[in-house]
Amino acid sequence: MNSMVVSGLYAITPDEADTAELLRKVRLTLLGGARVLQYRNKVAAAELRLKQAGALRELTCEFAVPLIVNDDVVLAKQVAADGVHLGGADGGVADARALLGSGKIIGVSCYNRLAPAHEAVRQGADYVAFGSFFYSAVKPNAVVATPDLLLQARRELKVPIVAIGGITAHNGAQLLEAGADALAVISAVFSALDIEGAAREFSNLFEQGKPA
């Protein structure tokens, strides 16, 4: 198990071609209390992704927040990120571990199924992610997960659990109550008029503690 705990507001970057604008938005999110940052850009060319990930590496170091790279193990290694997040078709945990080393965080998307989560943990994943819990404009056709899945995962798994998909500061509390350790968010933070304030709303959910 990696010593860096995945918990709290887990901010995932939007597709943003303007690196300066991306850094401005991420800085506001970190000021608002984000505890983990995932770099995700599905449309940028490799050169821009390398530039952006490298710049985010410096920014996250400034805030002492882990940087996770979405899908791309090689890019994560290039920028000395703290880890990588693997989707269903992004290769296995063992291959990522072999490239990144034992000290890095490896997370795995398990969608709405427990079986792949158990397998990911068996292979050495540091956290697992489930979703989509609510409608997401980023992934409108995503499979649907329920809070009951979180309850079962919390009973059966000994790693941090991340919830994702259409989460807001208003509907996120029920996912924490069901067992999520972290809430992964894109639009509810980065599309807000007040990014720092939106991030702070999420951070406050965790500062209040999980309901008994």
C-alpha cells in the first residue's frame, strides 16, 4: 500500500488547450482544498500533454498534493508524477508498477462492478474508483453505479475508494456516507464561476467528517 493516502476532493482536469488557463484553474482548485489532482486531457497532442503535465507537476509540488496522470503510464514516469490512473483498457497494474516503481500510486476504474476491484487490489492497486453515480456531461453514456455498491465495497475492500460521475457538493455527502473516501470531480469545480469556492464546498464535506 502506498503511503500517500487518496482522500478528500480528487480534482480531475478538464480538456484545456491553454496551459496558462489550465494552471490558473488548477491553482484555484488547490487553494480551495483539493487533496489529489489527476491530469486528464483526451484531446491534446502528446507534446502539449507533456508540457501541461510537467507544469502541473511543479504546481502540485508547491501545494504538496499528489499528481496522478490519467491512462498514460509513460507520461506519468516522464514528469515524475505520483502515480497513474488506469481505465478498463489501459493495461494491468503489474505493468504500471514495473514501469513506475513501488513508491507510486496506481488507481483503477472499476465502473459499477466489484469483481474488477477485487482483482485490481489483488494485483496491488492503491485505490479503486467506481461510477458514474449521477449523470455526467463529460461521460453521458457511462454505466450507472449506486451507493449500495459503495457500501459493499467498503465492507470488502481495504483500499481507498473513489466515487466519480456527476458529483456535486449537494449530492456528494450521500456517497461519503456510503463509504467513499474521495470524490472525483471535473465539471462541478472547473466549470464553476468561482472555482476556489466550489472546491472549498467539497473540501468542507470532508472537514465536517463522514456521517455516523
